[in-house]
Amino acid sequence: MRIVLLSVDDEYAGEIQRPLFEAHPDWIVGSVISSRMIYKRSNFGAVLFTLRTSGLVFLVEMFQVKLLRWFLDRKKRFLPTQLAERHGVEQFVSADINDEESLEKLRSWNPDIIISTNFSHYIGKTVRESIARYGCWNLHKSLLPQYRGMAPSFHALLDGAEKVGATLHIVEKGFDTGDVLSQIEVPVTPSDTVYSLNRRTSLAGGKLLASFLETYNPKVTKPVPQPEGDWKNYTYPTRAEVKEFRRKGLRFYSSNNSEH
């Protein structure tokens, strides 16, 4: 098995990748790290976009989470770059997974599967269909087709969802629309925050991914199409949604979270 992983360099992606690195590091032949917070936007442009779309409160809350996590439990935090370095896996930094340099690097690894694990780029047709022997997969932190798109944990909490989860699916045109390979449910608790729910779905998704790959047989496995219907595609929350989130007493992070 030859696997290439795609991700941003954060702890959610690290928790998704960690079980596979620990169980089968020899399967992982390459790790692509996104250099863009938001696809096709500079990091400064991404900050401006988030500020315009979601407002200052959302931007500050997300920054505080990242800042706090940088200083708290650093020894317990796993990043994709750290995992790749620890296991001697070649890394490649990409600003656009669909540009020729990135495509050439992907081809050089001759992968059986390309797996997106908390990745910030739109994955184009060539990467989806023409490079890996068994295609391109994604691990999404929700029970698809519910909460497709960005910020699934925020929207699940805002909606008062009783359960979320993680879904391993084939990458197709659009966002989180492909046939499902496997899913796992994660209950939402009264104490959950955006951070804790993101972390718990990442942990569950990582275990799901490693377990699925250990028994994967491309000749036998039958992906299941997602239910038809007018399923909403979620994006960055609006200012009004952030205001409603705070009005309901919901939180982005709590130092009392047992998951931190």
C-alpha cells in the first residue's frame, strides 16, 4: 500500500493521521502540507476574507484557540509535519494542489491512494481521478451528507445537533459529495465546544481511517452513494450566525474541556 496524505499543518489533521502513522508508517510515501489557510488566498487575504465574512469576534476566537493550543499540552499535540519527520516521510509544501509542480510531485510518489485529512484546497479532476491507483479519498468531520463544507462542528453546535461524526468518502466534484466508504458517529455533549468537537471527530476519524485501510480490498469494497436531496453546503459562519452562537451560550474553547 502506497499512501499520500494531504493536510494543513494543525492538530486536527495530526490526530486524523496519527493512528495510521503509528500502525503502518511504511504505507505512507508522501505528505503534502498546504501553505494556504484558504485556497488561492494569501494568509493575509485569508484573514481579510474571514474578517469580512465572519467578523472580528470569530477571527479573535479562532486565533485564541490556536494561540492557546500552541502553548498548552505541546507534548501531547501531533502535527502532520512532526509525524512525517518522526517517520522519515518525504514532505512537500503546496500553495495549490492542482498546479503542475504539485501534480508532478504526486506522480513521483506513485500512490495507490491519496487521502485528504483536513486539507484547505479544492481538489481538481486530475488529482481526483488520474494519479492514484485507487483514487482520492477525504476524511470529513461530520456524518455526511449532513454538514458538508467548512466549519461542521460550529454549525452542528449552533443547530443543537445530538450527534456528529466522521466520514471517509471518495472525493468527487463539489464539496464532500462523494460516495461513502465508512462512517462513525460521535455524540455531542452539553460541555462540547468547537474545539472539543473538532478534536473528538478528528480522533474518531483517525481510528476509522486506519481501521478501514487495514481491511480495504478494492475488488470487494462497495462505496455507498450519499442520500439524494437538497443538502446544505456550509461555509464560514456569517456574522449573524456567530452572534447567535454566542447568544446561545456556546463556546469556541474551554480550558475545562477533558479532551484538551
